[in-house]
Amino acid sequence: VVSKYADAMPLYRLEQIFKQRHGVEISRQTMVRWVERAAYALQPIYKQMRAELLAGDHLQVDETPIRYLEPGAGKALQGYFWTYTAAGGDVIFDWHPSRATACLDAFLGPTWRGTLQCDGYSAYAAYARANPHVTLAGCWAHGRRGIFEARDQAPVVAGWLLRQIAHLYLVERRLRTARAGPARREALRCSQSIPILRRIRRALERVRSRYLPASALGGAITYILNQWPALERFPTDGLLEVDNNNAENAIRPVAVGRKNFLFFGAEDAGWRSAILYSVIASCRRRGIEPMAYLTDVLARLPQATNHNVHKLTPANWAKENRPHLQRAA
């Protein structure tokens, strides 16, 4: 499990390693069954982590494609991992063979209320329109990306805009260095970030007509202005980040694995992988070595009950084992 989901090692390579280096023959089919059993065993922890994440009112979300084999057809179809996280919280992967708004409805449910930080993908806007108690916050990393990619087309305008966005991130760097809490973040952003945002918007509206919408810079400007209400939300909410990078960074292990094993062997491998990626990503976020965590927790789970399974989540396991973790570090 750790080799596949933490180290992005395909099972067929593990099969070769065991045989060639250790003289042990373990078939991929056997390892697939082991992975499946581990995912089943960790389901209660996954559900607990998900419930704790949804108890908050600020979430970041992103989605990434991954292919899977259609049973009996011998061809790969497109599926998606939707990744949810919160500042200081766990990482939860949710698997769907679709990228539709219904995937958000299935995960968040009709009762979740709060601020959802995301990029400009239309499914998020559709979800917010159907759920008036949900507010969208934008991602300045996505806004910056389009400007950066257009810098060769219009170096003067793009360069100025990139410098202004860099000023926004300089404010955030100062806040992180000072370990500022929500109230201080909000106060400093209101005094320093809001004037920068006003400059950026005035400039975008002034130069918008100079560039065709289909051009690189024209498309980037249109994207930012269309997203403006969401992009200007972070200064007045100290719990928000300037971008969605926490969710994007959580997806990176999936991107690395996707390059190595290309696709899942079947659609139902998606939910198993979602559980295992969630547990391992949450371990890493809390400074836990996944091997140590899984070795301990998989042995303890058979005796766990619904009343004490919460003690085995990565967050609580880290508290219980903090002295040991500090000595190991």
C-alpha cells in the first residue's frame, strides 16, 4: 500500500522487485486483493475523516483526471479524483467516473454551508447557484497562471500584472512569517491587499479591449474578471487562503502515480484508491510516516468500535504518538 500510494510504485514493478531481488513470488493479483482488504479495513477511518472535514465551514476543492479500464471492453475511460481539504485539516479524495456538478452534491450533501475555495471550473459555479448557503472563493494561483503564460504576447502589461499579484503574495508571506491568526490576517489584508486588488481590476478593465478574447492575454483577463467576486473574497475572511494550492499540492501524488501506472484496472478501484490516498496524504500533512501509521492502525482496527475509531485517524494518532514522532525526527 505504501509503495503504491505513497511512492507511486505500480504493482507490476513490485512483483518484479520481490521476485528478482528477494526471490519471493507474489503475484499482482494477490497484491490487488491485499490493497482491496486494506481499503475495506480503513473505510471507518476514511468516513470519520470525511465527517470531521465536513463539520467545518471552509473547504478547498480541486479535481484531477485518471483513467480506468472498462470491464470487458479493453479500453480506458476517464474518471476523476475530487480532492477536498481545509487549512490544518485532512485530505479527502472522492472518486467519480464523472466531472459533473452531481459529484459535488454527492460529497457535500444538501446541508453543508460555508465557503468553497476553487478554480473557475463551471461545475463549482453551478453548485453554488443551486445552493445559496454556499459561497465561492477564487484562486489567485489560477488567475496568475494565465497572465504568466501570456507574458511573451504582451510583456509590458503581463509583467505589470504579475508584479501586482506578487505584491499580494508578499502580504501573505509576511502573515505566514508572523504566524498571524484570522483576525490579524483580515486586518492586514484589508489595509494592504485590497488596494492592490483595486489597482489590478482598474488595469484589467482598461486594457481588456486591446486584446482579442481568444488571445492568451485576452483569455486570461476575461477569466480573472469573470471570477472577480470570488477572487476578491479572501481579504475579508481571515480563514481563507489567497489560492487553492493546498488542494492542488495534495493531488500531486496522484499525478506522479498516473504517470507510472497510467490507469486503474477497473472502475471500482477508484473508491479503494480514494480511501488509501486520503489516509496517506493526511499522514504526510501531519508529519506521520505512512508505514508506521498503517502498521499500527491496521493491527488495531479489528478491535475498534464505532465509538473509538476516531482515535485512529491520522490527526488523533499523531497526538498520541507525538513524542515518538519528535524523537524520530
